[in-house]
Amino acid sequence: MKIFATNNDQAVDLERVISIETYSTCNVFIVESTFINGKVIKSINADSELASKEKWAAVELMTK
């Protein structure tokens, strides 16, 4: 298991994640993790830099 803690303190098992995307809406930056079963977890961030750091930290852990 590769457990990753999001900026919102959600635990995500990265071995079951198939996609990690970032996007913004209404001045909020969201990191969206999609699991193999279709479930989606969203982590809300105050700025784009935090969202980007969260996404790439998760991707780095996924590829180890």
C-alpha cells in the first residue's frame, strides 16, 4: 500500500488511483484523485502552487 495524505488530511491509497488532475473553479484549486472503481476524492487548496505540489508529490510516490 502507498498511502498519501492530501492537504485536506484525507488518506489516499495510491495503488488504486488511476488519475490525478488539478483544476481551478471560483478561485479555488482542486486536486482530484480518481480510483479504479470510479470513486473520486477532491482536495481543495487555497492556491495553485499548493495544488501543484500536492499533485506532484502524489505522482512521485505512485511511481516509486
